[in-house]
Amino acid sequence: MRIYFPCGAENTPGVAQLQLQPITSFDPPELRPYATMRRPESHQAEGIFVAEGVKVVQRLLASRFTVVSVVLTETALAGFEPLLARRPEPSIAVYLADKSLLQQLVGFPLYQGVLAVGRIPETESLDSALARSASPKLFVAVDALTNAENLGNLARNCLAFGAQALIVGETCASPFIRRAVRNSMGALFELPVVNVGHLAQSLRELSRLGIRTIAAHPHVEGRILSSANLSGDCCIVFGSEGNGLRPEVLAACDEAVAIPMPPTVDSLNVGAAAAVFLYEASRQRGLNFGRQGVTH
């Protein structure tokens, strides 16, 4: 193992110490999270997740999340030095591997050659999300969404269109499954996540507090998205593509709203539906998402 300080900053306060270690396999115990990254259940039990790809790992390193370790190719190290140097951890394990080893691990050609393990943060409570979020509040809730890629896409849309929190129901997959993290493109490192044990009950509580709960439901008569009022405090609720929202969750919502579509189309992918709903909410609120941020 080599102890390494980025850019030779041995005596610079706040610069993380990197422990560089070349590896030829993922057999050592400390590398087990990478060797088991196709088994998300064990990662959830340990409170960790795997990030993959240059952009996602860069955003992890720039986030408040705790970073356990990073796996890079030797050629990728220099590009990650500035982010690694700014990490708050006193030292970071950085494993150097050939790209062929990484491809063998993931089972397909890996062109970027970058992986990292982070710790799942403690979930935010619904009360704290409410207290932290300015009005008009915009929350998104998900029910029975078990496809990790779709959940990651939805989280990315939440961040893109100004949602203040993602409320994850008890029947959903974890948003920190590797494929969800990958498809979110790091949005989950910025978007507060609230896990609830009874989504229908939580929606009724939001409604009692004056936050309108709106079911994104394709099979409703009358109310279509363009006629729905999304300008005030609201929580938009999305379900799975196959079955939509569970009856008890649909019943807990204040109203159901559909995106108008021709009869030959049954529904949209949940990520696409979320983008349409959230864009309409931001349009009604007069938000302008320019390069300099959100303006009114």
C-alpha cells in the first residue's frame, strides 16, 4: 500500500490522505462490497451502496455522503485527485485495478472504469422535510415501484424540476440499489429521501396539514393534467407501470389526475410521467430553470 497525498500536500490541513493499493482480485474482505454488488439485499443490511461511472462517482465525492472506498484505473486517478483531496474523511482507501478486472466484475465492457462505495445516510423524517421545505412545497411520493432503473430515473427528474423530497413507500425498492443510483446520475446525493412505513397514512397526514395529495393515475375520468392546480403545496404520487397505485394509496389521495393520451397508449413509463407532471408543476409556479439556477 502507498500512502499518497494529492499534489504533494503532505502538510496541508483538510487534505485527505489517500491509501493507494493496487489489486488483482476482489477476494479480500475489504473489497467484498464490490464483489457482491449484484446482491443489493446484503448492501442494504450493511447500510452501503455502490456508485458506478465517472459522473456518478464524481457527484458522490462532491456530496455530503460518507465515502468508504473508491476503485479506479491508474489512468483515472489524476482526474479524481481534486475531489478526493477535498473529502472530509481523514483517509480514503483507493484501489487501483486494471480495466479488464473491472469488466470481469460487472460482467460487461466497462468503459469508464470507476466504482465507489458510500454509506446510505439516515433517512429524513417527514416532519423534518416539511420544516425544511419552503412554500409552495413540492413533494413526490412513490408506491409499489420496484424497478430500480425507473426509480433512479424518477429521482433524477425530481431534482431536475425542483421537488423538495422523495417519499418512498413501504412497497418500493430502495433508491440506493446500485442501478437506481446509477440511473439517477447522482441526483440521490442531493435529493432528500423520506422512507415511510405506511404511505397511505403519511399521505392523509400531508392532506391534513394542507398539502394536496395528487395521484398520477392514468385511468381517471374528467381531470387531466392541464386542468389540475399544482401551484400550491402538493405531493404528486406515482405508482408502478403495471398496476399503478394500490387501492388504499389511491383512496388516500385528494384527487387523481391523468396525462391525456390517445386510446392506443395505455400509460407512460413512470420516469416519463414524472417528468411531465413535474414540468407542469414548475411551469405553473413560474420557475425558470436556467444555467444560473432557479429563478421566479
